Amino acid sequence: MGYLSFDCSCKIHASGRFTSTKTDMTGSGGIAGFFRHVSRNLDKQNGCEVNHTNENIDPNRTSQNEDYYKDSNGEWQRAESSKDMENAVKKRVQYAREHGARISSKGKNDTVIARSLILAISKDSLVEHENDWKKDMVEITEKLFGSENIVSWSCHMDEENPHLHVLFVPCHETETDGKKKCSINQTKFFKSPRQLASLHRQIRKELLKRNYQIELENKDIDEVLAGYYDKSGKFHQQGLTPTQLQKISDKKMKLRMEMIKMRFKEEDLEILEKNILEMKEREKARQEEFAKEREDFRLQQTSFDNDKAALQMREYTLGLREMEVQRLEEDAEKTKKEAEKVIEICNQIISEKKHAYVEFMKFLDKEGRRLNKPLQKNIKFWCDKFRDKYFDENSREGMQIRRERLKDRDSRITYNNSDIPKTDYSIPF
């Protein structure tokens, strides 16, 4: 199953200033500057290539990018220059002005006239939608934010994941007595972090209706994408790429599976040890039986010279039984090696868990200093309580004793007989 990422952190103000709620960065350049970034393929084909700071951009694939704008008839047209897309934004803003929208470019009232919506799906979810995913994404944003408010989009194929930059003008229209009235107000569309998080789910539901293979429920990742408020009350928008989402999910699943495997392996070790002990006892009894039979043959050899043929036949039978014992020895040795391998894996898992614990403590220390809260101290207290309860020293010492016991089981039992050829019936434990 794939993942969807949705980011709307970039705001473009009427003054030409732009801000990002994700990075807390600000700058200037307005709509023209925005399209200078997203429409880099148009700059390249028009002889005005710009060196971008994004290290993930592959210039050799920039020519594969696409840019579209909505014309005055509401139809999508392929852009020849970034000016085409800039004019589409200005037309929508001018329409809002003509219908009563008040737009300010000063101070705290500096109106947000456009927001960039970044949508991406992990590559494995695009396998059966190579020709439709861009159209589907645009149609979904038009449904959520109003068809007239989606004025341009750019598809970037020169980065890690293919994704769209859809430009949205937050024009809110009402009609009273047949008269339209507009306002440019982003809060009409982004009312709260909870409402923003719900947009992620709405987009995923729409994609699922169109047979995209993506996750629907992903609550913990939605909370990350929705953002957070800092101590001063300022909201910070966050976003992750589909690859990052996949790594988070895979890491959680891997850790969960390793914990389950470790529990089963501990139980298997105990069962395996018991079976080996029982097997050793059975083989010891067999060895004693074989030794007794061989001793009987030795005592009877002088009195049964005339029955030499029968004795040879019995020796042949014993040879077959020796081969069976040898096979059992090999099986036991194989079982021993598998047990040692399981123990090694368990030790590796325990080591990885310790390393993850140290990294987690570092993370908590860093976040604790940032938030001025004793996160590490509080979490460490409960982690220590948990570790003391379920991973005490006695359990670890017990596992070490079992490992040493398995390593020492290399002695062999041999039988010496001067009259009968020596045969080794020992089991390698």
C-alpha cells in the first residue's frame, strides 16, 4: 500500500512577501517569484535557467516537468511561459476585487492571495495510473477548494517523487438577492489544524474511489502533517514526502515484527533445548544397547565359530544401525547450529533495541531542551521500570548459561573392543 502527502504551508501575500508555516522562512518576489521556482522547465526552455538550492533536483529531468494554467473560459492550457500562470492568478484576484473583496498589502493585514498545494503519491501507487494521476489530483483539489480557485498547476518529475504544485486563490463567494460578493480569506478554507488533517483523509478517500492503492487510516502521520502550536501560540505546518511516510511505517512494522519474533524465538529456544536433552537421553540408551550387543558377540565368538555366516549377517545389521546413528548425529549437529544461530539473532535484536533506546533518549533530551520540559527524565523513569520488570538480570544470565551449555556439548562416547572393529556411535553434543 502506498502513501499520500499533502502540504499547503507556502503562502503568497498581496505585498509580494511569501511565508512558509513549515520552515518559518520568509522572502519576497510574490507570484512571479513563486513561478520562477516551480516553473523551472519554462525558464530553461526560454533561456533563463536558474540555479535552485534544492539538492534533490535532477537538472537532466527538468525538461519532463509540465505547467498548466486556466484560461478565461475555465479550460486548462499548456503554459508557454511563467507569465501565463501569473496572469491566471491575477485574473482571479481581480475578479474578487471587482466583487467587493478588500485586499491589503500592509502589516499584519497583508492578505494571503494564494497558497501552494503540494500533493504527492508514492511511486508504487502510480503503477496503474501513469496517465491519470495528475488529472485526478487536480480534479480533487477543484472539488475541495472550488474549480475557479484552482488557477494553475505544475508537475515536477525531476525530484525524488513525482508531485504537483497546485496554486489556489482563497476566493470565497456568497450570493445575496442575485448579487455576488467575494472575499479573499484563507481561513474560510483552513479553519483549524483538525480541519486541515481531515483534508488529508478526504483526498485519500477520493483516490481510493478511483482505485489507487494507498493507506486510508494513518492517524499518527496525519497529526504530524497537521502541525502544532508552539509556546507563543504560533502554528507550524509540517509535511513529509511519501518516501518518508513509507520509511516511518516500515520502521514501525519492522520493530513490531521483531518483538513478536523475539518472543517466539525465546519460547522456541526452551522447547528446542528440551527436545535436544530428550534426544540425547534416547541416543545414550541406544548406545548402551548397542554396546551390550557388541559385548555379547565378543563373548560368543569362540563358541560360535561354526555360525560365522550368521554372525556376519548380524554384523551387517549392526552396520545399518550405525549408519542410522550417524544420521542422527548429523541431525543433532544441525539442530545445534540452528539453535546457536537463533541465539545470535536474539543477541542482535537485543543490541539493536539498546541502540534504539540510546537514540530515543538523545531525541528526548533535544526535544526537552527545546520545549523546556523534562521529557527524557520522565520517559527514562518509566522505561527503566518496564525494563526492570521484564528484562531482569536473571533472564539475561539464564540465556548466557544456555548458550555456554550448547557450546560445551562436543564430547563423543566411543567404544573400544579389541576383538570387534571400532565403530563410533557418539552423538555430537
